Amino acid sequence: MAKVLQPFRLFNATVILPDRLIPGGALDVEDGRLTAVGRLDDLPRWSGATIDANEGFVAPGFVDLHVHGGDNADFMDGTADAFEAVVRAHTRHGTTSIVATSTVARHDQTLTFLENARTLQRRGAEPARGLARTIGAHLYGPYFNEEKVGCHPKDPARPPTPDEYEQYLEFADVMLTATCAPELPGAAGFYRAASARGIRLNAGHSNATWAEMTAAHALGVRHVDHFYCAMSSVSSLRERCGTPMQASMLEFVLDHDDMTTEVIADGRHLSPELLRFVVKWKGAGRTALVTDCSRALDQPPGLYTFGPLDGGETFYNDGGVGLLPDSENLASSVRGMDFMVRHMHQRAGVDLFTAVRMASLTPATILGRQGDVGSLEAGKHADFLILNDQLEIRRVFVGGEEVSVS
């Protein structure tokens, strides 16, 4: 039997909307949905239960469309316990809708990942157990260019073949999005097959030219993973193609209004001016914040494995970012979405409502889930956060139920 939640009003808050703040704000919750949002003085009289936000900020729950691990677990570890550990860790950091993201791995490991993602998606949120909502999976690898594989295991990176990807696409009910480098042999066939099943198409870990991006765009690619990271540039294409120098993924994304992208705002991947630059030219509505987080979230400095424990790559967590051993090359982030929002606002200097939008409504829209999540709006899931004046998370609610985040 479904749990019946008592209707309540949350008040004494500064409510964060996608385009503005509402001081003296409040919101009403009934049956797990928001029924009213606005200034307290403008809302109907209320005689039921109330929650005092104690003058905190109230933000929509964050939506992370690119995340690998946390709390010393990775979605690729192959167990339900590891899957739950990752979701629970990011719930503590304010992510209430999570897209489990794979890594380059063996075929059997990817199938197990998709099976676990399907199981968690069907179970839904379990706030009493600290678990937010797994809304789907991101097939991220194995279809990467070896030149741009980054911290992923290089050996299993490979071009797409129908015999393999048709097995992955049997999980189209849970697979929200899929990444493939456009220049790989077989990429066009993969794009067509995935698009026919309603899966959103990404380009990433790629050294694609403008012409190859144009071909991918014609087949439905509308998103590029982690802007500036593991993507082609004019200089990388000169090494590949010689002269005349060619335009890259970077220029293609900035030139096409229907392309979206994402940034890792952990303070180590991109400088504040680069973060501001992407937002200026793409806009907050087309630039999502992602964590791209590894298992080292909330863990002490030391050596960890990126991807599956069986076959993943070793990296070093220095307390602020992951690094490949004996080099300065970055290996995923070690931060939650709350850190990304704080950094965008406090260091990159974007408005608070803009930073929050990039972590909520923008990724929800990219995923096609903006009707249910991503903003504080009547009719949507009552997924919201109470933050203090330093934008630290104090309480997390999913579907109107407070999450146990201990």
C-alpha cells in the first residue's frame, strides 16, 4: 500500500524560481505534488500542517544527467548495493533525480549496469532509505575515440557494432540518453537505431570535425558531454587532419542554437571565466551543470578505481578532484551538485537562480522531464531542498517526503 503523506505548507523561505527569487515565499504540498508556489501573502489561507524553513532558501531538487559514483561505489560495480550507495550519496548533496551513467567497460558489465538501472528506476524513490529517484540510465561508453578516452579504460573502448548495441537497446525503457563519438565507424548506424527507440543522442569523448558533427546532427545528436573536456578542438584537429585548420565540436556547439551541453563546475576542471563564457554564449537554458562524479565523493584523499572494480582505471583523489596517477590529467570530479551550484554562484559569479536552474530545470528539459521535475511549479513532483545562507543543504524532500540523509 502506498504511503499517504500529510498535506503541508512550507513557509518562511526565499523560494528559488528559474528566473528570480521570491522572498517571503511558501509552497503547498499534497499527494507528493506541489499545489501552490509563491509569496506567502498571496497564497490561500492554510489551516493544516506547516514546516518552517527558518529563512532558508528553497530550491528545486537537482537533476544530474551525468554521474558515475559516490561514497566509494560506482554504478559499474555490478551490484544493487553499490547502485544504492551512489544514489544515496548524491541524494545527500541535493540530487533528487539521478541518471545513472556507465563507463567504458566489458560488454557483460554494461549489460549488468543496465539491468540494475532498470531495477532502481522501477522501484522509484525511497526517501525513508535515503534514496532519491533514479529516472534512467545514460549509456556512456564504450563508444569513445581512444584518443579522447580520458580516465576511462582504454582497452575496452570500441566502435559500435549492431550485434552488441542491439542488446543494449533492449533496455530502451530505462536508457534516457546515449553517447557515441561521431567519427567512429558504425556511429551513424548506432544513432539511427537508438533514435528509433526514443533515446536522446549525445556526442562526447570525440575528436570529431565540424563535418562529422554536421552528419551526427542530421541524425539527431543534440547534446555534447562536458564542454571543453575530452572533446575536439582546432589544435587537436590540426594534429589529426593537418591544414587548413578545421572547426571542431566546440565551434559547432556554440554555432548551433539547438545544441545543448554541460559543464563541470568543481573549480578544477574549468576556470570561472570559462564557465561564464559557456553560459554567455549558450545560455543557462542550454547549459546544464553535471557532477561527472566518481566513487571518491565524500571519501578521503587516496587511490580509487574509476569504473568497475574489475577492469577500471586507478586514479588519485587529492581532495578536490580526481587525477590520473603520475600526471596532471583530470579523472572525473569528486564533488556533489550542491558544490557545483555554490561554485557557479560564488566563484563564477552567475545569479543564484541561474546556477540553480542549470542544476535543475535545464537538465530536466534536456532529458524531456521538465513536466515533472526541475522547478518549483504547481503540478510537479514536490522535490525540493532547504539551503542555508551559505547554500549548504539542510533538508531534502522527494515527492513531499523528507529524505533521511544521515
